[in-house]
Amino acid sequence: MKVYDQSSCKMVNEKTTELPLWVQDRDIVIAQDQEVQWREGKRPDYSFTNEFLNRERKFQHSEGSLEALAQNLVRTFEMEASHKSNPEQWLSIVADKFKMSSNGGQQYTAQEVATQGTYNLFLGESEQYSSKSETFESSFELFHTAFPNGFLWELTEVLSGPPSVTFKWRHWGTFSGSYKNYTPTGETVEMVGVSIARVTDDLKIESLEHYFDNNAFLQKLTSGGCPFHP
């Protein structure tokens, strides 16, 4: 049985030091892919973006700390939501209970996340972005083009421990590719936020609430003036 030792901020296992797979490093989770339905027909490869993540991150959490475990869990969820087409195969969540929302809005099921994609559910409708006009695939390609070195993510601080893990985070990337028809600025675009992950005893996610300013993020991608027309 695994318990959380709040005095040491470590996961303690009474019988073994092995942690659940979904709170280990994301690449370890990817390697355990027997019968996984990958969207692209193969494992995702994070080796390129990991170079920029390791170079640009601001925090190095101690292995086994709550910060490291929570960060691994969220990175695994992001990987699974982006690359595993069947949410029943997402190790990071309780699939039949999972709900996700942003800024107090509508709650979405795991299947809705898998079908529509996190960008569409997070960003919704605005002058700079229309989720109704984008598919899962087109939204993924849109931001992959804008941030060719990756739109990177790290946990910055844990505010409360399980079962409701509240944490701060930052998302960032170099805007070196075009966003729609807007020219890249070459600047680092950063978004910060707070999330609440309600987890089970074995640290699977039952619900996720995200709070962030999506308008400020999109304005940074469209602030360089009029779109160019190739």
C-alpha cells in the first residue's frame, strides 16, 4: 500500500519503492505501450522538445517529491490526451469518472477530450481562435507550427497535497513559426495558471480544473500587427 508522507513530501511504499507507472517519467510510460492505440500509429517521440525543456525549465524538482510526482502525472495525462486515441487506455485517469474544465466552465469527459482535443476545449471561441472551426488534428498542427520547438510545460509550485492537489504551472514556447497568418516574433510566449487535480489513493486523476487567461495568451500570438499573406 502506498501512502503520502506529508512531513517529507515523499511517496512512501510499505512493501516496495516502485511508484505507479503514471507518476513516473513520461518516456517510461510511453515505452510501456503494449496494444496501445496511438493516433499516429506509433509512439510519440519527445526527444527533440525535451532538449528545449531541459534547457529552458526554471525548476528541478527532487525525485520522489510531490512536485515531481504531480508534474509527471500531468505530463503523462497531456501525452495520453494528445497521442492515445482511446481514453480507456489512459493510465493517468479514472476514465469513467474523469471530468475536466477550464476557468469554471463546462465539464468535459475523457471521450470529449479525446475527440475534440485540449486546445479546442481550453480556448473556445474568441476573435483570435475558434474551436468550432478546428478539429483535433488541425488545432494540434496550428500550435505545433507556431511553436516548432514545443509548447513546454512545468509545474512551479504545489499548494496542497492529495486528494485535491492544487498547483501552479507555466506553459511556454518560442513563437518562431506562424500562427494562422500572423508572422512569428521569435519571442518567448508564456502562460501561467493554477490547476486542481482530484486524485485517487493511487494517484489517478478523477477531475481536473484549470484556471488561466487564455485571451492574454492568444493576444501574444496576434500582437505583431496585421497578418501576412503569402
